[in-house]
Amino acid sequence: MEIVVPESEGGTVREMLDGHQIVGTWRDAESGDFLFKALVSAEGAEPLLDRLQQRFSENPRFAVLLLPVTATIPRPSGEPDVAAQGPRSTPFRASREELYAEAADSIRTSPIFIALTALSAVVASIGLLNDNLVAVIGAMMIAPLLAPNVTLALGTTLGDIQLIRDALKANLLGVSIALLLSVVIGIAFQVDPAIAAIEARTMVTWTDLVLALAAGAAGALAFTTGLPSAVIGVMVAVALLPPLVTFGVLVGGGHVAPALGAFLLLVANVVCVNLSGVLTFLAQGVRPRTWLETERARSATRLAMIIWASLLTVLALTLFLSRTH
């Protein structure tokens, strides 16, 4: 962590860094500002950032830069002072600011995002039409669906309207591209709804809901703890890409009834992924920093949870009633 403060506040920062290993302190001769460099554990970063922002946020010369550390020579001496991290430590996850920065950067709708979405939709569509599960799995490995959905859950948890809007835009763009291409493929090729790979995705089962809930939780955990997102992203794509593409090829082929079943499965999986993602973020203690942001986040999270839970309840009742008749 690199911290820049006016020279008069140097002593205050030293007190705040008590318990953390200070790598060095430099004074800018021209501006008179102090630059502190300190090794801070991932668990201790968020509470320290909160205290620094609370103390210096109104000072225009205050700045903090977070940098990941691969290794240090010499090695850090001793264990971090847990007591110095404060009661709001964040075990086993990155700080709120790191999560926000990564989320905002990951949902940029770049040409690469568009290309990967288009390629995954084409591969998945051909795989479904040929009942080729290997091709479907390959499509899920390249589908960039993890970041938009996890970011949507994070924005809901933090009550950040702009982050929610950006995540929704990325989601809608990805869904639109995949849906359009799959519909075109459904028009161009013969579609048989009886194909096992297609038929399995035209109905909602309890196992599908459990799978989507697990995928959302895994995606949020991978995002907050630095686990390989490419691997976890496949699990999220399992819940979202096949039913989306199935819906598209069936619509293109003119098979309306089974297409509605695929659409219902897609909606159910989207609800479950986002619901479990929000719950996972809350369980990990991801919260806004200020009281005003917290109140706003509570309202946004409460509204989103009511919407997701209501949709899930309706889907569960529909599934239950369909099984009893």
C-alpha cells in the first residue's frame, strides 16, 4: 500500500500503520508530501483504507495506491498484527476497493468480449444441434459470462447504481449477441427438439436450480478470493449459455413450445446465480464504507432480494405444480 499525505499528517499515518510492516518512507522535496510504503495483509487492507479515508478523504493531497505483492526480499518478519486491523477485518477476501476496481474493469464491452461471446454462441449452437457435449463444454470455456453476473451481484450488494447499470449493459449485450447468432443458426440448419442435448434444456428441474445457486456462489467466492476465474467461469456458463442458445436455436427453428421451456430455464438460472452471488457477498462481509452508502445499499439489496426471491418462488411453485399434475 502506497499512501501519500501532507507532511503535517505523517505522524498520524505512522500510528495507523502500527502493526504493519513499513517498507519505507520518502519525502517529496518539492511538494513536502510524505509517501509511505507498507506491506498490508489482504485481510487488513479494507479496515485500514476505511480509517485512512475517514481521516483524510477531504484532503486533496491524500492518495492511496494498492499494489499486489508477489514476493519481497527480505521476507516479511513475523505475522501481521491482527489486533491492528480492527474489528472490521475481511478474512480470506480482497478489499472493497480492489473488488470494485476489478469489477468495473472486467465488464468493459471490448471487441474481445464481443468476439468471445459470438464464438461461444456459435460453438454451443453447433454442439447442441449435433448432440456434441464436447463442443458445448468448449463453448462454455470461452464464454465471458462470469464478470457481468458477478459484477451485477456486487453492485446490488454495494447499492452502486452505476455499477449495476454497467453490469446490466454488459449482460444485455452478451445475451443479445448470443441470442441473435443462435436464432440465425436455428433458421439456417434443421433443428430437432428431440435431440438429447436440446431436450434436456427445455425443462426446469430442481437440480438445475441447485446447480445455478452453486454456480453463483462459486463465482462470487472466486471473484473475492482471487481463485482462477477461468475455471469458475465455466461453471457459471454451464448455468447460462446452454439454455440461452437452446432458446435461440428453437426459436429460429420455429419450435415455440420447447423454446418457452428453455427460456424458463434461462430465467431460473439467472435468478439463482444472482441471488446466491448477493448472499455470498453479504456472508463475506462486503459492505459500503459510509453510513449513507450503507443505507442506500440496504434499500437496493432489499429490493433486489425481494425481486430475485419472488421470481425464484414463482418458478419453484410452477415447477412443483407441473410435477404434481
